[in-house]
Amino acid sequence: MGNANILVVDDEKDICKALNILLTNEGYAVQEAHNGEEAIERVKQENFDVIMTDIKMEKMDGFEVLKQAQEISPETPVIMMTAFASVGSAVEAMKSGAVDYITKPFINDDIRLTIKRVLASRQLQMENLILRQELSQRPAAFTNIIGSSEAMQKIFSLMEKVMPGKSNVLITGESGTGKGLVAQAIHEAGPRKDKPFISINCGAIPETLLESELFGHKKGAFTSAVEDKKGLITMADGGTLFLDEIGELPPPLQVKLLHVIQSKELTPVGDTRVITVDVRVIAATNADLMQRVKEGSFREDLYYRLNVIEITMPTLRERRDDIPLLLKHYLNIFTDDAGKNIKDIDYEAMQALLAYDWPGNIRELRNTIERAVVLADADVITLHDLSDKLRTLDIEGVSTSSLRQALDSFERDYIQRSLTEHKGNKESTASALGVDLGTLYRKLKKLKVETS
């Protein structure tokens, strides 16, 4: 993770210099402090992603640096450095809150891997915190929809405007983008939440059966109709009817559905009775319905009846900043389901997951994490646990948000919204964010958050 800001603390200047060169060559920003007092002053003035401190130093030792650093910036991970003979001290420091330790003499590869692991772990912890904060601010019905990107904020805003009304909604977007979740959330957040939410995939049922499923039938209407059957539209009375893959609805049934929407009446197959229904129709499709209208396979009048309000779901490629949040969300779910104790995803695996284009969108990502959790042998998902197409992905030169950039974007947006909510009051904002005022000021400066 390039651009991470690392503070190296050791009273041996040669060691500081060697670590500075090593970590700078890895793309990190590195600062040195040659005693504990200097280190704490720097932590007070600046936000660091990692602090590496020697344990044995004059005046203020590494234990005191750890203690004071945790008080000033509790979210910043601290790595202890110690001679091999004093490993016991480092273990004791980890019990006090250090995240890891490195023994002297150093092995460069061990340092590189430790830093990457700690940064990736911190990234996921921060994303988990932001995820919980994001979810707490949305209507309860929206909590299954994960995202804080600009694209998803627009979706949430549109959903909030749509949910109180009765207007029909058309949700468009590629397969796997979460159209069904949005439909259900609109229902559950609206005035029809206590009435049925009935869902049917128009492309999954043969045409000969689909009419009976939607409109119901009278006993004896056809050979297998041994009793009266209530249709899904009637079952949704007072609530919401979700028609997934509406583009696959056969033309004869398009006529009947249009009649239901216009007149609020339907007649079951083989029956003469007219049934009055009150349903809100939410339809979804990954097809270009307007193109189908032009081709004559979809009725134009039905299209406009359904498309009173259109919600176009972004692809995962268009909201890459949400990928870490989604990964953490599904990691939590599948870890619990599998009864495992998988804590995070390592740096190389995360880079591959961020660089991939996700043609199957969220559904593909979800399946990827479920598979990785099942296959993982350790408490961290590694590149080895991912599929071949991810393991062999060439991420060099791929134009994606880095983990650091993704986190900065999340933090900046969230802090800005919290400031607005608290009318610019920094004390109230810091309290709401769960950080001290000094940490908030450092984040405002580092993330260039507008405060006026």
C-alpha cells in the first residue's frame, strides 16, 4: 500500500536510517524519531498509518511510546522492535496493544510482509467501522445494501425519495448489481411494509405456467388445474409485486399486466370473476427495454407504465471504492457461517480483488469470498485461496483506487457528512466519530476536508 505514512522510532540512528531506506523503496512515506519524546510529539502533530518503535530506549522506552500513542491516536497500529533475546518483552507489549513485533537483526522480507499485513488489517478494521457507521445512518430496510461511494449515495437518495409513494419503479442494470435488494428495500422502508412483498422471475418460468402463476386460475381451467389457485398479483394485494427480468415477459402476458396496472383489475385463467387489486409494481431488467420496444418485442405503453421512476444500478467496476466494504461484509457473513476465525484479507489478495473487473458484479464477488473462506487454512485470506483468474491477474499498471485512496475517500466523505450534521461543531463531530479532537484536526488537515 503505497503512500502509507510510517513513523520509525529508535535511538540508534543507523537502524532508523536503514529502515527509512528499505520502506521508502517500498513506496511508503517514512519519518524518523530518535527517542520516545520526539516520537510522541510527532504523533500529536501528524496522523501515521503505522508506528514502529524499539522497546529498549533511554528515558522513554517503547512501552511508554505504545501507551501514549494509543491515548493520542488509538486507531494507529504499533509494531514493536526488539533484539531476539528479548522476544518475551515484545509479546508482553502485544498484550498491551501492539499489533506485532519484529526481531533484530532484521530480515528485510519479514519487515515488508509485516508492514503489508498490518496495513491491510488496519484497512479492513477502518472499513468495518465505516460500514457500521454508514449502516446506522440509513433506514433500517437499506442495511443489506452495502456502499458508500458517490454512485451508491445517489442510489440511496433516489430510494429515499421513491419509497413513500405508490409510483411504479423500473430498476435497470447488469446482472448481479443488487436490483432485487433495492426492490425489497423500497418496499420495506415504505408504507406498504406490513403488506406482502411478492417476487417472481419472469424468465425462470415457462410461458404456459407463468400466466397461472401471475393471475391465478379456476379449477378445471386446464388439465392439471385440480383446484382454484390464487395468483401472485392477488397475493400481493396491498403490497408490492416485484417482477424480475421483466423483459422476458411474453407479449400476451404484457397485455394482461398492462390491464392490471391501468384498471387495478384481473381475471384468473378460466374464470369470469373480476378481482380488484392494489399493488405497487417494481420491475427489474438487465436488458435494454427501449431497444426491445423498437424491435417490437416489448410493448411501449407497458414500458412507460412501468418506468415511472427509473433506478439504474451502477456496476461494481463503476464503484470500486465500495469493494473493500463489500469484501469485509461478506467475509464477516461467511466466516460466521463456516465457523472459522478468519480476520482479514492479506495485501496481495486485496490488490487482486481491487484490480479485477467483476463482470458478474456483486454476485460474483460474494461467491468469490464464500469460496475463499471455505478453502482458507489460516486466519487470513491469501492469494492462494482465490480462483485462478484472480491469482494470475496482472495488476501492474491497472488503474484502480489503492487501498489508501479508498480509505481516504471513505473517511473524507464520512467526516464531511458528520461535520455537516453537527453544523461544523468539531467537538460534537469528534465525539460522534469516536475520536479525540486532536485526531479529528489531524484528519481534517490530512484528508483536506472542507470545514467552512
